[in-house]
Amino acid sequence: MKRPLGAQISHMLKDRGVDVIFGIPGVHNQEMYRGIEEAGITHVLARHEQGAGFMADGYARASGQPGVAYVITGPGLCNIMTPMGQAYSDSVPMLVISSCLDETAAKRGQLHQMKDQRGAAATVCDWSEEARSAKAAYTLIDRAFMEFGAQRARPKHLQVPIAQLEARAEAPTQWRPAPSTGATNKMTVTRVPSAIAPPVPLDMVDMIALRLLHAERPLFVFGGGARGAVYPDGPIPSILARVNAATLTTYAGRGVVSPDWDLSFGAALARPDSAAILDASDCVVLIGTDMAEVDIWRETAGHRPGAIHINIDPEVLAAAHPSDICLQYDASDVLSKLHSALEKHGENVKQLPKSAWSAEIVAGYRSRWRAEVEVERPGIITVCDALREAVPSDTMIYSDMTQLAYTAKEVWDMDRPGHWHHPSGFGTLGYATPAAIGGAVARKGQPTMAIIGDYGFHYTMGELGVAVELGLPLPIILWDNAKLGEIEDSMTRAQIAPNAVVARNPDFCKLAEAFGAHTAAPKTLTDMQDAVRDAFTADGPTLIYLTPSIS
């Protein structure tokens, strides 16, 4: 059936498994909206393209499926580039489809005109391409979905000239997966080992197993890339117990290791003396982590040469020490086979050394680190502890660049992976509210919560109207220290007189009520807990206003 290409794209996305699109229509991309309802796709209208992008990001992180956004030419694309940059930093699958002008080189003064729209978007995503025919559009969409499942997830941008969106086009072919992927006719981005890399050779697994078994201080470092290895009866707990290994996680890797494991150092890589732990370890296995600056906050991690890196990204492996062992394999595949290899070799290897790690050593470090955090950000740990007690165990949390979140990421142990999302890397303000909306859309009936600071809330406060429209029972924890507190502290440490760190805030509760949201301004931690519990069962979002004076 022939339709305008804009409508065909929506039908194609539905066939590939897309159920929700975030965006804002305009005269340039209105043809993309012609087919949304007919295709059976839900559209969420954002208040700003930045909000649409963060919603798509939050949806992708919660659902495991790509977040899709529709935006207009020029300013619409520019506005969503910040979320695209954040998604790139955090390995989030996002497909942004925009319109573009038919001619820019020989014609000036057009509405929404840019010098190089495609090139601008290319700076913050995996690739940015222009489809000048229906066939090209279909091919690029399928390429994006295939790459989401076959390599490290990154955002993609596709732009289609307005005349092409309006032109009638044949329907794309229905998706037919390869025989090995199952009988479904929907394209999936579920990560399976064969989609990432060839099966890991058993001799490699045997080598890792023997090194771990002979180590006196084995240490695993888990990043966000290891989350796929966590499932009921997964291999990680038994591997750790078999070799009595200690663990560290990145912030994105929280929940990969159970809080009950008494050799877990937690998400403490940013603590300076975590380098000593890495150096003391005679077998370090780093799985699914870049060990980037935003993970360790120092030049080098501190581990000895000869560490074992398991990662699907060759760029990460190329940055390792020349003496390190680098394996470009899927974490799930490696850990599953490692479990079997440890069982096999553990029975055959005699006189194994006893691991020197102990629960007392780990507890000592963790106690000292907690005290350091309390000195750095007085009083916030108590708020985090009370908040943790009030939220259901399966709550998915989206946090922003705020001191409440910085503290929580260090002291709040997660009992499952992929349930705390923070704008690492790119480090954007205003992320939490719209991202949590996207997460709540993806997880209907399941608890979702946002944590955001007063300054960050200003960036995307308009998206509160979306949460009200959708009737989302979303607690939004707004931490108001009446300033850019982290920047003020940094300036003070640098012996710079704090400047431009205080902005006049509105009455946030009245503002939220004007949107139609519920509000609470608890003065005690007990009242805060009650407000949070009520918010999860409300008929719309609840802004829970907190200040450092809460007790």
C-alpha cells in the first residue's frame, strides 16, 4: 500500500517493535505524524525537544528497547542534541528521526535553516545520515536497529528531506529475523552472545579460571556492561563464592553484585584509596566497564599490569595497558563459561591458596568511606538512608546532577542492576524529570522515581505537565539547597570566591500545583517517607520538596 513516506516510517517502526514515540510536531515533520495513530503507536508530546530526548533515553533504559523521538528541522534537532550526547556517553539506544530542508547550498533564508544539520548531529551520536529516498530511509532504520543489538548501544540520527516525507512510497518489507533469533516477526535488540561476538574460546575461559583459583586477592570490577549477566540463578554469586573474590562496581554497575556479598566494596571506585585495593589484587578482572574518568576520577585506576578486560567495545580494550589481557566478548557468555570452568578446575587443582580478603577488611574500608562522604556533604547520608527505606525494592530511579544523588550513588546499595540511572559522562542538568517520565511510560504499574536539584529542575520543569497529562504516579524528589552547591564547594576548594552560584528560585510547590501536580514539603524524615509512599499510589506526579534543614 502506497502512503507518504512519513507515514510509512511510523508503520515500519511499529513493525520493528516500537510502541511509543516521543517528540514535538511542526510544519516540517508533520508528515511523520500522519501514520502514528494508524500504526497503533502512542505519541508522548514533550514541552521541549530536550525533554523528548531525555524521555526517549529514560524509556530505553527502562524497557531495554530503543527510545524513538521525532523532531523538526533546525532548532528541533539542536534542542535534542544534548540528550543525544548523554545517550552516547551512557550507551543508550536512541533513534532520532528529523526532517531536513531539501536544499541548503543554493538557497538561503529558509525556515529552520542550518549550515550543516547532519554534521551537527554527528558530533553527539554514533552516526547521522540523510535518507534521500524511501529505500534509503528503510535501510538506515533497519541498520540502526540491527546495530542496537549487535554492538555497543549508541544513539543514531536519521534525517529525511521534507519533499521525501511528503512523497508517496511503497511500504517497507516486514521484518523477518534470521532463523537463529526465533519466530517473532518483531525486530529485537535483546542482547545475546551471538549478536555481540563469537562464543568465547574455552581455553581463554580456562586461563581466567586458573588465574582466579591461584590468586590470593582476586578482584572483579563490574560496570554497566555486565548487567546482562544478572538473571535468576545467574553465575556471578557462585563465581564470587568459589574464589572468595572481592568486588568493586562502577555507578552504572550497581546491583550487579548483591548487597549481601560481604566482600563487596560497593561503588567506591571514585574514592582515592580504592587504587590501593586494585594494586593489592593479584588477579583483577574488569567486566563491562570503561574505567573512564567519571568512574575513577583519577588518571589511572591503580591495578597492576596483567589485568583481564572483558568488553564488547574495541575502543575500550585498545586503551588498556600493553600487558593486560583484552577479550572482546560478551560478559554473559564469559561468566557462564567461567562458572563451569571454575567448577572443573577447582576439583583438580590441589593446594589452592586461601583468599586473603575478609569481610572485616571490606567493612573497614566501607565504614571509612561513609565517614568521608558525611564530612564532604554533611547530613545528606541520613536523608538517603531514610529515602531508601521508603521506596519499594523494584523502584527504578532517575537522578540528576545534584548533591543528594552524588551522595546516594556512593552509599545506596542496589539489590538489582539497571535500576538507577544517572547522566554520567556528558553530565547534563535537567535529565531526571523527563527521563523518569520516559521510564514510567515504559514501566506502567511499576514504581519509578526522580531525584533532582533545584537548579536542574529549572532546565526541564515544563515536562512536569507531561507527567500530569499522563497521570503518572511519579515521586519527584526536589533537593533545594538554594544554590549550585557542588560548584560552590569546588570554587572554595580552588580558593575562588564563590561567584554566580545562587539563583532566585520560585515557590516550587506552588509552581507544581499550577501544573496540576501533587506536592509535599515535609519537615521531618518520617514525613518525607510518608509522602514518598503516598506518591507511588497517587493519580499523578508528586513534587516532594526537601531542603537541607530536614531532620
